Amino acid sequence: MGTPHAGRRIVRFVAPMLAASLLTLTACGGGGSDTKTGGGQSTEKIKLSVGLFGDFGFKPLYEEFKKTHPNVEIEERQAAYADHHTNLAAHLATGAGAADVEAIEVGYISQFTSQPDKFYDLKQYGLDKRQGEYLDWKWQQGLAPSGALIGLGTDVGGLAMCYRTDLFEKAGLPSKRDEVSALWPTWEQYIETGRKFAAKAPKDAKFFDSPGEIFRAIIAQAPVGVYDAQDNIVVATNPDVKKAWDLSVQMIDAGLSAKIGAFTPEWNTGFAKGSFATVICPAWMTAYIQDQAKNAAGKWDIATVPGGAGNSGGSHLTVPKQSKHPKEAAELIDFLTSAQNQAAVFKAIGNFPSIPSLYDQPDIQNFTKDFFNDAPVGKIYSDAAKNLKPQHLGPREGDVRTAIGNGIGRVEQGKQSPDEAWAQVLKDVEGIK
């Protein structure tokens, strides 16, 4: 799914899904005799646990799965984005506590595919049959260097920009989505539009929430991100990383930020109050906005993101070796990630499918959302997904991005100058091995 649900004041340069409260992850019990009926159907009562970082829209699907697996009980456990991945790493290190099915967000997938001994190879349960359905780069993200299939993709986070039409109008800016998209083909023009907005906007409204997710979006558009193809961290030497940093600093210096970190309680309140006029908007974000800004139906719309493409978020489902029921867990993953169910999840909560054959289907292409002024979200995010150019992700991608995001946060909070913060980022990143 989507982006980080850190729930912290520090800006997190990582992607997310929907915010959720932290629930304690504990090991799934299991065992018992494997009794079968005469037809070979297992009658053993099985309890599968599913560890997620927010609402993936799976709950209605569990009931459908149980129609063909009546002996299976499913328990979903949600945690905050950062906590979920930290806990999973700890569970794998200690050999206890992991769920039968664990979601891993794209910012962390390389960290875990580099530990194939901790997960079941889903090929042994026949899930390699699904390869032809997927975007090739999405499939590759779920593979270990050895070729083992660690995870099957759920969604991708093709980018757009959500904005408040009423705030744009009050600031004397165009509000129709095509006209808004034309305002900012580049990030420099996005900043210039922000300056125009700030000149006439309501006193209590800023142009965007905070620059953490914007930095993420900018760097996602570069050919090379924070890692090169050989898994070397290149934050210090890749000019595109420094360019994204400098653009973020320009936005801060221009006073365009509401200084509200993503996925914090203040951020949620900001949506409700209309505290910011634009927000980076992968598909999964639409459901988040709709949930947090219930009083603003019809006031939000969706435009093209500056730079035209990019990806923020998306996840894979895995089966840790700790699972006592890997066959059933793999079958559940196969079911949850089917084309039909990825389409259903998109229409229910906004997570956009990883299966390109869906993109041109009428029920996706023609899908709109009343809340977003009847925006053609199916077409918008299909186009975004088609234009995605995948970027290599390194084994500590999430940690590197967090270090950079924290540096941007220190600048925004006035704790360090941009040069001081950048120097500390480089030092912090050097310590990530």
C-alpha cells in the first residue's frame, strides 16, 4: 500500500498507507493434528495472523477467502508504519513474534529480500505462476538476490497532486484540474505557484503540509535515487538528491509550508481545517483525505504532479519462516493479490493495482470519486502507473530516506541551517550499513 504511518512529529521521508494505531504483534499459535476429509480437504482449525501497517481494505476479502477455506480463522493486526517495520525486523532477528502474513512497504522491501532465509520462497507454493500478471519492476522488487520469491505485490503509488479548489479560488488561482496541472509542469513552477498562492491566500492556509513527502516525490522521479544499481548509497554524490534537497529548502524559505508532519495528529486536523491547499497524492492517499476531511467533499480535486510521474508507496505480502501454516498463508496472499481483488480494493479505498491488465478496463478507466469533485481517479492513476519509471531500491532504503527526511524537518523547525542539516544528513547516512 501506501506511505508511512509514523504518527510522529518528525518528518518521515518514507512512503505510507492509512494511519493506524499500534497494536502489539505476537506470534501466531498453531499446530494440532492435520486431519483431512476423505476428499483431501483439511479440517484442521487454523488461525492465520496478518500484520499490516494500516487499512489495506482486506477485511471484506477475508470473509470471501473463508468460503473456500472454512477451517481458517484470520486475525488482522495493524501497526503504525515505522513501528510495523521495526517490529518485523526485531521479530525476524529473535525468531519469534512475526505474523503468518506480513506486509512490507516498498521503502523497506530490499531490506527484507536480502534476508531470504527468514521467509518462505513463495515459488514452492506455485505463486511464480503470477509473474506474467504484474508490472515487471513490481515483480522484481519481491525477489531475493537468489531468485527466491519473497513477496507478492499489492499496490503501486503512482503520483498525482491533490488540492483544495476553494483555497485556490480565494487566492485568485485557477481551480479546474487541467488548468491547475498546467500551472506546474516543473517543481520550480510549483514553487512559483506557491508564492502566488501565499500572496492572496487566507491567513490560516499554507500552500502545502510539509516538504518531507514532496522531497520523496521529487527524488522518485530521478533515474537514480539514494542507492545506485550496485547497492551503494549515493546521497553524497548523486546531484539529483541534492537538487531535491535544495528545492525542499526553497519551499521552506518561501514560507509555503504549514510545518505539519505527515501522518501526525496535527496533519489529520490540518485536513479537517483546510490548513494546506496541496498534498502529494498517490492513489492510496485519496481514501486518507476523504476520511480526515469529511467536511470538505467536493472541495478537493486531483491534478498532475509536477514532473509528471513518480511513485510513492506500494507494498508486498510475505510469509515469514515462523509461520506454522505457510501453505495456507501463501494461498491467502494469492487470493488477496488477485486481479479481481486488487481492483476491488482500489474502488473501495484507493490502493492502485500492480496488475497493468486492469488499467484499461472500463470499470477502472471510468471510475470517479464524488468527494474529489468527480475526478476521474481511475484514469488519473492509470496514466500515472503507465508513466512510472522504476528506480532501484537499496537494502536500507527506508532508513536512508528517514535520515534525509529528519534533516529536512530540522531545517523546517529552525533547529539547523540548511548547510548544517545537510552535513548531518551525510554523516547520518554514512553510518547506515
